Amino acid sequence: MTSSQMTKIAVALGACFAAYKFLPHPAARAMALGVAGVIVGRQIPYVQDAL
């Protein structure tokens, strides 16, 4: 994985964390966690095949 790819993932995860941290609505917080889980899951080889 190149540093360019790592930067893109870090920015996306940072946006998800900011949404989780600052949004008061429980559904929006759950959405942020779900999106972050998919971002991380796409990097794991076994999970990547299932997605």
C-alpha cells in the first residue's frame, strides 16, 4: 500500500470519526461507524473478497 492510498484512507476515516464524535443523532453515529467499518474491511484480504 502506497502512502497516497494510506492518505486517502486516513482522510476518509477522519471524516467518519468527526461525524461520529460531533453528530448527536444515534442513527448518524451508527452510519459513521458502518462506513468506517466498510473502509477498513475493504483493506483486509478475506473480507475484501466478500465485499
